[in-house]
Amino acid sequence: MPLIVLPTQSLRSGDAMGWAAKVGDRRAFLASIDSALESAVRDRGLTSWALASKLAQTARRNPLYATNPADVRAGDAVRYLERQRDAEIPEPVAGQLRTLAGFHDARHALVPVEVRFEPGSAAGTGRAVLRMAVLDVRGSKLVFIGDIVGPDATEFTPSIGTDVARRFADLVVPR
């Protein structure tokens, strides 16, 4: 099933462990998650997915039609749709997603909405949580929203984002 995958939208700050403050360059951290998602998805043979880098390439090749996927405020649209379940994807996001999806003959958009850090299941540990949403671009509806929970870690390392991305890919297509 063709699907477009947008870049990871945001990093929540203010976690109890202070890990978000240790991230450093937020854009680089979110880009590392996008890269890990792409790598994990490719490793599992999901060639029908148009990943964030492919969407960016499409936008560069078609600047009069397509918006750079990094500029699409899909995370805000998802948060709105969570509160208003019967609402449609708001403009201009709906049109931007339809255009990107149209270039890739896709009906759905996968939106990594947010990364947050929370205490782990064992004392003294923490973990990354990646909030994912699926939007029906043609129907202009929120189809799914859920959290992907990464493994427990005793301290923050940049690989925490990679681990949660791999966990998502394992849920979609097991190794």
C-alpha cells in the first residue's frame, strides 16, 4: 500500500528526567529519527512507502506545486483532530498532504507527531515514546493515533531515537 511518511514533527520538552534538555540540536535529533525510520523501513523491504527524504526530493523538483514536507504542520493538524474526532484535516495542511500524496499515488500519510521522554518501567530508567498518526489524505480524516514505546535506558544517548524508530518498524514488519 503506497504511503507517504512525513518528517518527525516535534520534540516535547520538560520531561521529568531532563533528557529533552540534553538533546542539543533538536532539528538534528529529529532528523536522526527520520533517518532511522527510513533505514529500518528500507531494511524490511517496504518500497511502496515514500519516506521523508523522497518527499523532500519531490518538493524540490516541483516547487510550484508541492510544499517542502518539513514545512507541513501536520503535527498541529493531528493534535486538532484528536480533540475534534469528526473534523476534517484543516487547510492548508489538507491540501499540502493531498499534493504530496498525489505525487506518490498514496492515500495515507504516516505522521511521526512527537517524541517525548518518560520514566521507564524500572527505577532509574527512562525511554523515548514516539507518537504516530495515520491520516486518510483523500478522506481528510484521522485514521489512527498511538504511541510507540522505546526500550528502557539508564541515561540519555542519541541512539534512543534510533531505538524507538526500529521498534516502530518491528511492529509494522517483523524482522
